[in-house]
Amino acid sequence: MPSEQTVQLDRLTAFIREALTVLGLPPADAFTVAALMAEADLQGSDGHGVTRLPQYARRIKAGGFNVRPDIKVVRDHPGTALIDGDNGMGHLVMKRAAEMAIEKARNTGIAWVNSQFSNHAGPASLYASMPLAHDMIGLYFAVGNANHLPPWGGLDMLLSTNPVAAAVPAGKERAIVLDMATTVAAYGKVKTKALRGETMPEGWMIDRNGQPLTDPKRADEGMLLPLGGMEAGYKGYGLALIIGLLAGTLGGAAMGRDVIDFNRDDDSVTNTGQAIAVINVAAFGDVDVFKSSVDRLIGDLRNSSRMPGVDRIYVPGERSHETRERRRRDGIPIAPALMRGLDKLAAELGIACLIQEI
């Protein structure tokens, strides 16, 4: 099989921005979305970065996205808000929501902003991490863009991966950043495996008879397993349900049977729901004292006794940081199948390919 090619962050961002501009997004919006998509690839969230561009292009062409949305506040209180994304790209909606929550938290200590009529916005950690620059804690919740999870013990797909992310500032240490689906694996990872021609580990998916499913190209025949797997999956199922209620139902967005599978449907309005909560550390005490306490805890975790064969204990966010540094230096890998799709899209849009032949 052909080997993966790599591309530098600046070139990847420029390619995505040019494609989105040709597709009709205003230049400033195209830059915002492109920067967030490329950041997803930089940190190793390969299922949420440029791999989504051909799909986004299809939706834009089919009218599934509003390329010039009027994102507006429909409910506003001192510590909360609900914004209507006007079916715009989720990156634009959630960046606006995060900025609003940060500003509210300056005054109220804690703020919560829900979105309705949004769309897929990439990895949850992008938005949970935005408050870090303001010495604030970020929490992010979302309803996934397709249902791949039945209720525990059932067969009907009524829930999605419904991700949650949290970002906690530290001092000399890197911030703690947790980003996880409520399923054993996010569906984006399944799609990435399919693009790379790889098989899935047992325990990610099962078929409708409860047998392991490891071929990602047959994913439509099965279901994702909730956190806890076959033994304690009721915990992941319950978590997916609660996150969906907070991110979707609370804000008047789609949940359960109302969720549109945007992998199959390019023109319907998804009414995707997301929520972001921001906690202002200064509202609870001295910021430097808090960050020093986080540093100390990180040190205790990292330096704690290890089981045989374990070389290092990680805290959430460290692996993504290492991936970010490596890819910034060596380039971002692009799978051959994805590159073919991007080259095809470039030809359709009349723009230069991501990587030019020498």
C-alpha cells in the first residue's frame, strides 16, 4: 500500500481555508473553521480534522450547512445563554459559545451556554481548552451527529457517542485536558481505521448478535459498545444519556430519534446540540495557589509507583501534547485514501492540491 504523506500545519490550514472560501464561507469564517480543523489534526484527533472536509463540502453543496449563518442569542441571563447557530458550521457556533461563556464567567464565576441548530464542531477538547488562556476551567458536552449506541441491552440506535471534555489549568505543568466519548471508541476512530485499511480491536463494536465486529467497513452492521464494555456498559449508556439531555434536550436541540445521521444525510438540518460550561478559578480562591496545587497533584500522579512493565504514568492531555509537538516538527500524516479524496475535492473546486508533486 502507498505510504502516508505528511503536510505542515500552515499548508493544511491554508488548503482547508481556500476550499471553504470557494464553497461560499466568508473569508474570516473560513479561516476560523480551517484553523480549528487543522488544530484537530495537529493534536492527533484525526477523525475530526481534514478528513471531514469532503463530507463538509458535500453538505454545503447539498444545502445541509448554512455558509453565512446569523448566529444569535435567543435566551440570555447573567450566568447562562442559549444561542441559535442558524445551521452554521459547528466550529463557528461553538467558538462563539465558548467566548460568551468565558465573558459571563468573569462576572458570575460560573457560566453555561447551550447551542441549538449547530453542527459537527470537531473534537470536544478544542472548546473545553479555550478558557485555559483566562485561568478558567472548561467543560464541554455534545450530542453526536449520528446514533451508533442502543440503550443497554437494546438494539435500536437511540444514542450517540455524546462526548465530554474538561480542561483544568496548571502552573508549570501542562493543563489537564480530558476528551472522551461515552463509547469505548469514538465513531471518528472507526472511520479513520477504514480510511487506513486497518482493523478495529475487539471491544470497540459488536454486531446485532453480540459478536465482535472488527472490520470498520462493516460498521453499519453493528453498534459501538458503551464505556464499560460488555461487563459494565450500563455506566457508559447512562453517561451518554445524561450528556445528551444536557447538551441536546436542555437547549432544544436534537436527541434520541430526532438525531440526523449526517454521515448518510447531506441536506437535512441536524439541529446539533452542544453545551459549554466555564468556571472562573478566581471566584473560588487565589489562582496561583490553585495552579500550584494542580502541579503538585500532577507530580504525585506521574511519580507514583508503577505496575511491572509500565514505563510512565500519563495524565490526560499529555499524549495529545506530545503528538502536537511531534507533528508540528515532522508534519501531519495524511492517509493515502484520504489524500485521494482531498485531491478529488481540490480538482472539483479548482484549487491546488494539498501536496504538490515536485
